[in-house]
Amino acid sequence: NYTYILKCKDETLYTGWTNDIEKRLEAHNAGKAQNTPDPGDGGAGDLEQFETKEEAMRREYAIKHMTRRAKLGW
């Protein structure tokens, strides 16, 4: 279970969680992932791994409530 921040080509930041990071990044880079405008290439900007889905989801929630500046320093 992973929480990640993806920096898109348009400089927006997308935060998500997944249990299959390779598949999820592939979907983002192909433009097939939901809510990812103009996806970047090269994968996640930052990544954390967790034992449970619930932990990853809690971290995603916390990151989504951070400022952009805080996310960039994450």
C-alpha cells in the first residue's frame, strides 16, 4: 500500500494511494487515471509505503490538506 504525490506537466500535484504502484503510475502516465490532468512522465515525485490500506488512505487525506509548499517539501 502506497501513498504518492505525482507532479503533472502543468505543475499541479496529484496525491493518491494504491496497492500496485507500477500499475497506477502506468495509468497516470497513459492519461487513464481519474483526476490527473496532463499527467507527467517519470513516475511519482514522492512515495511512502504502508502495511495497510487504511494507513495509506489516512496519509493521503493528510497530504491533501497540506499546502502546496508543504507538499513540495514532503
